[in-house]
Amino acid sequence: MALRNRQKMVMLPMQVWDLPVRLFHWLLLPLLPAAYLTMKGGYPAVHLIIGYVLLALVLFRVLWGLFGSDTARFAQFLRRPAAAVHHLRRLTVAEPDNEVGHNAAGGWMVLFMLLLLLVQAVTGLFAHHKGGPDGPLAKFLGDTAAGLVTNVHGANFKLIFFAAAGHVAVVAVYLFIKKQNLIRPMVTGKKRLPAATRAPRLRSRLLALLLLIVAGVVSATLATQF
Ligand code: HEM
């Protein structure tokens, strides 16, 4: 019924995801396996460099979640837990996608994944790396504490792996069961939405670049000054 009503509605393409969010998202895809493989493959120095890049990206995403476009902002996409539960109850119902940004449940999942990524990058700063350079802040911890943080760094990576696998599985459920293609908008930035939908306010790429520079400087300072 809802699908039939939508056919009668005037639909227009609308920019929902800005370039910074899309770049951040798709850069995670090669960088996370690269971080893992360089560590396992015996290239800890390269692993550290990738870690600094990931730290800068996650710090940038946190700043963008505070000062960026509407659909990137935590305050916009973190909705009441009851709304998330209501959304999950309809997970397998095929219906039109009228969400401008993350849906009520997806917003919490995004926060969870960003927290995991932040924990990963920060613990890496304090971690021991077998057969290679330690994280730059490891020297400020005693052996026991550094060992503990290193274990958290390893265990948290497994959590990221399972969270990412769960995330991709949920995106597939949306595609094949709920009949909503969330992937295309994450690539193109655009979604077809009812003409009456209020467009999100997108912030300038210059602001994004400035915030990325701030995040990069923080990460580079940690990498080189300690
Ligand atoms: C083939 C692999 C992947 C696909 C197809 C995919 C797809 C998507 C899609 C469609 C969204 C938008 C969801 C929405 O409409 O609310 C999204 C968001 C997100 N995904 Fe993925 N994803 C993939 C891999 C990953 C990986 C490996 C991670 C890292 C843990 C990740 C983390 C995130 C995060 C943090 C967001 C929120 C983006 C933001 O607001 O900044 N994704 N993903």
C-alpha cells in the first residue's frame, strides 16, 4: 500500500550525504584491513602510519558530528531509544525509504562504530607493537598498563570486525528484504525523496577541510612530538 502511494507521490533527488561523510566512510573500507594486514604481515611502521591516518579521520568525523552538515550531526541522528526500537520492529517490512539521514536505529549503530574506531585509534597510541615501534604514548605507561591497553587494542579490533560485518549484513537486509537501497546514496550522496521533504542543511567543504586539518595536526603532533 505504502509502495503504491509512493508511486503517486512526486519524488525528487535530494543531496542527503555530503562529500566529507562519504569520503570518511569509504576510506574506512581499505584502511581497516590495511591496518590489520600490515600488523600481521610484519610491517608495524606502516601499521602506525595507517593508525595515524585513521585517528585523524575519526577525530575529523567527531568534529563533523558537532559542526558539520545536518545529516552528519550527532544531535540530529541520535533519536530517542523508543524510536530506534519502533524502527527495528519494522526491519523486515518492505516500505519506501523516506529517511533524510540515518534512521532512528542506524544512528545508534553509527555512534557505536565511531566509538569503537576512536577506542582503536587511541589505544594504538599507547600500545606495544611486537618487533616494531611502540605507540608514541606507550612510554608514559608502566609495562602492566601498556600490556593491558595493547590487549584492549587487539580485542577491540575483533569487535570492529564483527560490528562491520553486522553493519554490512543489516545493509543487505535493507536492500533485499526492506527493499531500500542505502548504498547508492552513500556513494552518490543523493536519495529520491518526496518533493515536500525539507532538505538538510549541508555545511561548506571549506569548513570540512579546516576541521580535517585540525584533526590531522592533532594526529601528526601525537605521531612526531612524543
Ligand atoms: C561493503 C562494505 C560497506 C557497505 C556496503 C556499507 C554501507 C553503508 C551505508 C549504506 C551506510 C549509510 C547507512 C544509512 O543510510 O544510515 C553506512 C554508514 C556507515 N558505515 Fe558502512 N558500509 C560498509 C563498510 C563499513 C565499514 C568497514 C565500516 C567500519 C567500521 C563502516 C562504518 C560505517 C559508519 C561509521 C557509517 C556512518 C557514516 C557516517 O555517518 O559518518 N562501514 N555504511
